[in-house]
Amino acid sequence: MKLTVLGASGGVGRQLVRQALADGHEVTAALRSPEKLTGRHDRLTVVRADALDAASVQAVVDGADAVLSGMGQAGRHDPLRPASTSARAVVEAMKATGVRRVLMVSAGPLNRSGTGQPFLSHRVFGPLLWAVLKELYTDLERMEAVLRGSGLDWTAVRPPRLLDKPGEGRYRHAVEAGPAGASIARADVARAMLDFLADPQTYGHAVGISR
């Protein structure tokens, strides 16, 4: 497939690029500072783009089979609200170019119902995380709302705590539920997103993933 990866210099974004190339896909890696993504590959195109601007995004998604985004806040207090702002830009760009498949990274605590989650995760750790990271999660909720109203073939991937460690190449997932576990490697989040690319059961849903 021809894939466009937004946020390609981030923890999940880098893994998306690396694993997509290993899977045989053609990848356009879009980021504000292309020099942050080192390495060369004959199926990799690195371009400068602003994921918060629809016109800039349109130029890099045109002709793609799918868009994958690892966009998120740079800290607890990010006035740009990058997740929701980029979601609006991506949806506008995709509608303009006719691209339909999009996957974005969200977060496990957005599972407000607690379906498929352990008691402690939902009743204890979830509220604590919301208290500390309210701005971040609110931005992600807005992002998911943009996706749900887009009419596109979207998937929001909801991991728990992200780890910088080698991926296991496996994960648990549940549609509109979970995540069941407390952590997952960024590499395995990328693995799940790539696996979900052609899985229609994940279209139009948030999917919880974990170890």
C-alpha cells in the first residue's frame, strides 16, 4: 500500500515508518523537520509538512491508500491541541483527495465505560490519570469526535502506558473496549495499526490494545 505517516519523528511514528517499510509498503513520512528522520530507503519519501494545516496535509495524502497518525501533545499543556487540530486538518484533506482509510493514536483512558478493563484500571488509575492529564485526554476526545463525524473509514487506537522497549510482535485488542493490560511497547502500537489497515472490523471504531 501507499501510506502517509504523520508525526513520523515521534515514538510511534518512527516505528510506523520502520515497520511499514519492512512490510513492503511505500511510505511518505510527513513532519515539520524532515532532518529529524534519519535513514534512507528506496520506498521512503520524507517531506516537510504541517499536520495542523489542511492544505499542507492535502499535498502529502493525495494518492495515498491510507493515512496513519501518531500526532499528540508535546506536553501536558500544549496550546496547539495537536491531536484534534491535526484530525480536523486530516479529515478535510482526505475528503478533498478521496482518501478514506485513516488510523490515529488515542489513549486507553478514553474508554469511559470501562468495558474490557480491569477494575483498578477503570476505577482507580483511570480517574487519577484524567486528573493529571485532563488537557491531553480532552484533546484526544475531541480528535475521536472529529473522526466519528467524518464519514471516513477511521480507527482510533487506544493504548495504555507506552513503553520505549523492543516490541513483542503481539498484542491483545478489543473493539470499543479495553485495553485489558496496563502497558504496551510503542513498537507494538505501530504493529497493531499496520495490522488494522485492512481489517474492516476496526473501521469506524476505537480499539483498545495492550500487551
